[in-house]
Amino acid sequence: MSTEKPNPLPIVTAPSGWLRWFPGLLMLKNYQLAWLPKDIIAGLVLTTMLVPVGIAYAEASGVPGIYGLYATIVPLLAYALFGPSRILVLGPDSSLAALILAVVLPLSGGDPLRAVTLASMMAVVAGLVCILAGLLRLGFITELLSKPIRYGYMNGIALTVLISQLPKLFGISIDSQGPGRDLWQLGEALLAGAANSYSFAVGGACLALILLLKRFKQLPTILIAVVLATLAVGLFDLASQGVKILGELPQGLPAFALPWLSGVDLAAVVLGGVAVALVSFADTSVLSRTYAARTGSHVDPNQEMVGLGAANLIGGFFQGFPISSSSSRTPVAEAAGSQTQLTGVVGALAVAALLMVAPNLLQNLPTSALAAVVIAAAIGLFKFADQ
């Protein structure tokens, strides 16, 4: 696992005119060839996270799992063009699932297609709100967040993410009710002997390998660990021993669709979209500023609003639903050596390729190995003072 900071970009004069709205094009102008292998490897590692997390958060939001992948592919490509952060990863997020579900569930009537359309309508609203806020230059609000607040927020995220992955490491399923209760449920399950020793062996070995090899910064440690874990499950048929695996993926790519339903409560959709915009930008702004400090770069908060809005707006027209920055995927990308937004582009294209030509490639990927990857990344996320 590589924990080195991305190299500082060459200093360039702030662009004027239309180019300033496309940070991705500026990134390409200053791209260094030495970054390419790191971005590609980090993108492939990220793919192993994007697929299961996207599916899980889609189902938690009340839409079929494949739409979580649609809400991953298009927004990542959009943010790579419009987003100012070097390594921030956008996609379906747990912080938005309850807000989306609260609108989709009562208005869809149990029809999954209506649920998708409603969620896409919310994404369009959220996107427009964020873009408007960026154009009105309201990003200064994020400058009011002090370092202690950002450190506390990131450490809280790290602890929450770490706790959320522990049950998966032991092969235990629990109903998440918050970090404290999750730990209590996990303790009870462990005392009751509910842990799967094979899952823990695979996940524990994966975690140990990542932590032991993190000093070798040139090695794609996370990718190596994930590949070995997947091969072990397939060769020894560990799925028959109760090791949970990703399983077969659905097929198909997102298509352009106008998100509109007549005869629905538009007020509820609009209010839900505005709420999503507020929550997603609050999360994104803190993560963006934190990673900007870690990578020695600068992020324009107004452009961050525009980038987040564009990702939601364009995603909404391609069967996606509201997305935000990811507190679990971004640290994985960073730990895997991500240098620029090309990591997200590689991840998006890899997910699309999986859906088209190799839906069974990750079939034997154990969830305990994924948990190990996230736990290792969360450990590296803790920060208590400037370094």
C-alpha cells in the first residue's frame, strides 16, 4: 500500500475564460507521465471497491443494485472534467441513502422503474442546486471550517468506517444502528461463535499483507492482496465454507433517459433534492479541503460545488441517483497511490468493461478482503496534528 502524497502539480497561472470551469483539462496540460502507472493501478484497485459499494448503496437507497454502478460510472467521468480535487472519489454514499429512500419509497409504489426515475429526478435537483451555489460563489462557507473541525470530522469518519467493516472481516452480518451499537452487536456475535473462521483468515491475511508491505511504496500492495484473496477463494472453494463473495454482476451500461414522472409529489422530490445537495456538499467540502492539504494542492470551493453539481446533474440523466464524496473509497484510492482524477476515470471505465465483457471476473472476490482494504485505508486516515 502506498501512502506517499501525490507530487505537487507544476505552478500555473490561474486560467481565465471558459477553461477555468474545466479543471480536468488543466490537469491534463500538467500531467506527468510518471504518474500514469500509479493512477492505473489505483484505478484498478478502486474498481474492486466501486462495484460492491455501488450495488449496496443502491439497494439501501431503494433502487435496483445495477443503478448503483450507473451512479458510479457517469459521475466519476463528469467529476474528472469539472471537479477541482486531485484524488477525491465521488459515488453512491451511505450518508445520502436515507434521504433518497425517504422520497423514493412512498412515491414509487413498489415499482423499481419509478423508484429509479424518482431518484434520478432528485439527482438533477441536487445538481442544479450545487451548480447554482457555485456560480453564486457561496463556497466561502467552507472556509469557516477550522483545522480542529476538519481533523475531528476525518477522524470520526475513519473510526466509523473502521467499525463498519469489522463485522465483514469476521463474516458476520448485522443490522447497522450506529458505531456504538454495531460494536456491541459484533461483540455479542463473536461471543456466540457466529464468526466464520475462513472469512477472518482471508480478511486477516489480506490486512496483514497490506500493512506489512506498505513500506514498499512501488508495489501495488492492495491490488496484490485482493488478487491473492480472490484466487484463494476460487482455488479452495471457500464460498462453500461460508465465505461471502461478491457474486455475479448484472450486465448493461447506463443510457440517456429524461428523468420525469407526472402525477408525483414534485414538492417532495425538490425538497429531497435540496436536502441531498446540502448533505453532499457538506461532506464533499470537508473531504476536499482535507485532501487538498494532504496533497499540497489548492481547491476552489466554488468550483467544488460546480463539480459536485455537474456529477449529480449529468448522472441524473443517465439513470443515476444522488451521489457524494466517498469516505471509504477516497482513502482507498489514496492508499493505492492515486495521483490525479485519472484514477477515477480508470475505475469508471473498468466498471463499464466489467458490465459489458467480464461480469464474472470479480465473482470470487471475498467481502472480508474488501473489508481489510477499507480498514487499512481508514487506519491511514487518522490525523491529530499537522505533519
